Amino acid sequence: MPVDVFDVNFYQSAHSDLASFNEQQARSHFQAYGLNEGRGFSPIVNLNTYRSSNSDLASFNNHQLLNHLQNYGIREGRKFSPLADLNFYRTHNRDLAHFNNEQVFEHLRSHGIMEGRRFSPFVDLKLYRAANTDLNYHASFDNKQLLEHLAKSGIVEGRQFSVSFDSNYYRNHHSDLARAGLNNWQLLEHFQRYGIREGRAAAESFNVQFYLTNNTDLRTAGFSYQQAQHHFEVFGFSEGRRATSVNFSLTNDPGNTFNSAFNLGVLNSSHRVANNFVGNTDSNDYYRFTLNNRSNFNLVLNGMSSDADVELFNSDGNLLQHSINGGTTPDIINQTLEAGVYYIRVFPWGGANTNYNLNVSATAVLPTRANWTFMVYMAGNDLEDFGIQDFQEMATVGSNANVNIVFQFDRTSGYNSSYGDWTDTRRGLIQAGSHPDLSCGISIGEANMGDPNTLRNFINWSMNNYQANNYALVLWGHGSGFNVSYDDITNDSISASELSRVLSSFARNIDLVGCDACQMGMTEFAYQIRDYASVYVGSQENIPGTGWNYTTILSDLRANPTMSAIGLGNAIVNRYGQHYSSTWYNGCEETLSAINLTNLRSSNPHNLAATLSQFAHTIMNNASYSDLYRLEVHRDNSAFFENLDYRDLGTFLNHVANDFWMTNTIRTSAQTALNSYNSTIIQNYSSIHQRGTGLSIYFSAAGFSPESHYHSSNLSFAQNTAWDDFLNWAHW
């Protein structure tokens, strides 16, 4: 019988948009959406861990993983979580020795967590409560709530939950992990799967090699590194055994370095108070805190009997502000800070010895509404060099009060080692002078940029954190006409139908959607998103690696932040044409066009889709053999772009409308469609031969049926018009 691993209470509490759901609604949402979106549904089950820990499941999607785990994985004793270990739980709780794996899992979930039993050699909930002072304010937190807090927030925030592992220490002391850009979840899994077996030091309080060297009873017993780590967690620490060469005491006392800083947790408007001492025997006290939002930060250092001062640092250790009032005068720091991790240093002045009170709080700043938020979704892959260049182009301009420039950039190993050679996915706000290094934005781990849910999350994050009157979305990377944002790691991409579903999920439309990608100037693609955006910008031809010139485009937008979506579309196309006409690319076949999507909507009686559909019907009802021959000639004489079946629609319609050898009703219908087409093109750039007039259309040659993907892609254009009927027509 399958084991039900879904925790409905956790699912609702972890996702605020589901707070009002009843149990049945929550379960239905999970099956229909949450599972595909990768939402957390249990504090002790992680499908990403289940996949990565079991190589035979590497190709499974989330539905398949959940089904396998519930029907087989629990019973087989497979690893499914970085926070819970069923074998450890059974071994260290003798009353469970006769339980099978399904019974152990159920006991842990129903009883063990609440009873405060140890269920992992890596998680100590008592330590988690004691080491994180903000949780002490929630004395009513039971053990289940503590575990849920750890799973939802604590790991991500880098909080202390183990005497043998500290994510910040582990990252900072192993350069290969820092370069890899692993997030805190990935660091924990790395330590569990590889680091402990390699004997890596993982916390200031624990070095497994030192622990074995200095405890002969463990060496004599033949303990492995993994067994030694388990021993220290369960017995060694409480026995007072040394596990590091550093004189380290795991207390609520702040450390003397950035790496050992005491974690104040996530700050909010509730005041956090720390009472301690600095002086000759303890010259530095470091504290660490996290801000989840842009916030007004307030710090007051008082209660001194002698002179002590305070400094504020960012996550890179750069000094942001200090207060050095003399004597016992309180030191105060007030500063608006972006979301992120920060450090505080309290230190004595001139040999002083003094107790102190450190009072800190943070009040979230309501986002100011800009005129534009310009969102760039960058799937790097083998275009990473150009992605870095384009990031720098954006940073040449940077954001201001009127224009937010936000990015999500996925880098991959093996292409460009500059700027920290990080290989995860990061998102953030681009300021003037920003660099695409480890300090840019925040890491969201390794994200599949070809997954529409990843795009949805980015747009949602952008709209929530950088509100604006207008929104532009640029899909940056590889394109192929009907798919964009290819991810080389997952071999995934976002299709036209997936993009339309993403855009339809938001309460308001995106004002401008653009593809800085090859061959995306397709009629079918534009039609797919017609109801969810106002303007579309795409290229019929392949785009050079250097892509759009973001410096000039964003300079125009900052100079005129009240411009409309049509105005921005014009600016993008004009700047593209200027850039490539004045470079060595002059002479290449560059194209870019801005499309008025409102002229593709059904509310417009003369929309392009309707007139093209009527044109197709007119051909099928009236064409003679001579007309069919002439249509084939005009199709072949219309420019194609990379794909032989991607033909310039404007050229084709113009040739038919002006062909006096063809039946008059067909010519008239072509002219009607051409009029609709011309009114749909806002602006067009086509280089030296002017081959592109704005939009391509899929147009298979006479005698050849459309490729299977034309129908399997669920294109609305094929479903709603007669164009595909014409392509499949027996006489074509």
C-alpha cells in the first residue's frame, strides 16, 4: 500500500497563496500544479534529494518521483531527505528496532518529531532553538513547528542547526564549493554525499580528521569519517570531546570572526536584543542577520559602562556604516538595506571593558512604483560570454527610481570562468556599475530555465519586489521559432503554448514581450501570446551573439520613462538597426521587428489571423491549377530564415496581391490580409537586402505536409485558423 508522504498543513503554511484552502483544495492544487512547480510539501521529504541520491531515478519527473517514493522508495529504505534518516532514527530509538521502513516513517511523522527524538545525524532541533535567538521569542513553537521553520526558512538563511555542519563555514573554507555557487541546500547535500567521506571540515566546531586523530577509542574501533561525524553529533559534543584545533564553545556568545558570527536570524519590526561583553579578553563580537526584503534597518548600541563602537558590513565583508560615539553615548545606525545577509561588529575603544545591549530591528520598505520594470530572463549555456557582456551593457545604465532593471541569469560550467565562475542561477536588480559576480543578486540554486514554472516564479518575484506601471519581459538565449530559452543541462525549453500559460496566470498583462533569440519573429508565436501582452519584439533571422544593445535601449528608456510599450518597441528596433548598421555586422542579414499584438486579437474584426484564415479558405475554394502554381512560385520567392519553411509573410502576400495572372478573388483576399499585416507591424529593421518585412509564417512547400511539431505544439494559430488546413490540403 502506498505511503502518503504529503503533509497538507506544511503545504499550506509554506505557500501563502494557499492559506485559505481546505484540505481537499490543497491536495487538488498539489496534484494539479504544486507537484509540477516543485513546491515543498513536507518538512522531511525532498524530491530533489530523492532524485539526486538515486541515479536510476535521474530522468523521472516530479509525479514519477512521488509515485516511486510512495510505492517503493520508503519500503526500500532509499534516501529521500537531507533532514531525516530512517535508518538513523530506528538505530537510535531502540523501541523502533522491530519496525519496518514504512512503520518507521509513520512513527517519525506522527510521534517522533513532536517527542523531540533525534531523527538525523545532521539536525538537532534543541540546538536550532537555542542558537537562533529570534526563535526564543516563540516559546510556543513545538518541535514540529521548529522543523517546519528549518525546512521553509532556516536552511536558506544559513541558520545553525548542527554542531558538525555550518553552510557558511563549509562554503568559505572550500574554494571549489564557493566557485560552484552551491546554495545552502546543495551544500548540505554535498557534505552528506561527498564531503564527510572526503574528510572535509564543515564547521568551526567540527573537523572530522581532528576528531578521529584526538580520540583513540574511535580510531581503535575503526570508525570511518561518517561514523565519527555521527558519534560527535550524538555523543561526542555532549561529552565535551574536542573536535577542532580552535578553542570553540558552542554557546549564544557571538564569535570573533565573520565565519563564527552569531546568527540573529531574519530581522523584522520586532526588536532583537543581545546582551554581551567586549574588552581585553574578547575584543570583537560579530553578529549575522538576514533581510528578506528591502528594509529600513535600525541599530542601537547602549547600556555601556565604557566606550564601545559598532560597524555594519555587507555579505562580502565591506564596511557600510559605523557609529563611534565617545564614552557611554549610545551608538546608532539607521540605513535602508536591500534584501540579503549582513554582519555587525561590536568592539571596545581604547582598552575599554564593558557590557552592552545591542538592539536591532528592520521594517520592510514598501516598494515604490516605477514607470517600467525591465525583466531579462537569461539562459546562458554556450552564449554565456555574450550574457556577461549584455549584463555589463545593462549595468552601464543601471536602475533608478523610474526604471527597474532586473535579471535572472543561469550560468553553466565550462564556458566562461570570469566573475567568480559561478554555475548556479542568480536573480536581482542591476544597478549602475553592477558586475555579474558572486555578489550580484541572490542565488536560487540550479534552475531549469526551460521550465515554464521557473519563468513564472521569476516574473512573480519581479512584480512583487519591483512594482511598476509597465512591465517588459525579454527572453534571452537560444530560439527556434516556436521554442525559446533552451537549457542545455535539462534539454528543456519554453514553448509558445507554455509561455502563453505562464503569462495568463498573472492578474495583469505584460506590456512588452521580446525575444533576444534567433528566429522568434514568427506569426504563430506572436499570435499565441496576443491576449497577454500588447507589443512583441522578435527577429525573423538569426541574431548575432551580441544580441540587442542594452546600453542604448535602456538609456532611451531612462531618458523617457513615460514612453508607451509601442514607444519602447520602436526604440528597441531602431537601436538594433543603428547598432548593426554601424558595426562589422553591416552586410549580414539582420532583422528585428515590433508587433502590435492587439491587431491579432479576436476583438479586432480585421485582425491578421482572421484575414489570413479567410485567405486560406479563398484559396481552397477558388484556386485553379494555374493559381496553385503561382502560389508555389511566390512562396519560393519569399525570403526564408534558417528554416526553409519559415517564409516572410509580408513578401508572400504582396506578391499574390499584385499578381495579375491570378484569380481576382484570391488577389483581393491577399490584399485584405496584407492590409492587416501592415497595420500589425509597428516598426521593422531589415538589413542590406531588406528580406524581412516583420513576421515569418510556417509555410511548407507544395506537396509536403507540415512537420509533426506544427500540430503537436498546441499552437492556437493552427487550431483557430484555416492556415494549417491549407497546408494539409490535398491540392497543395
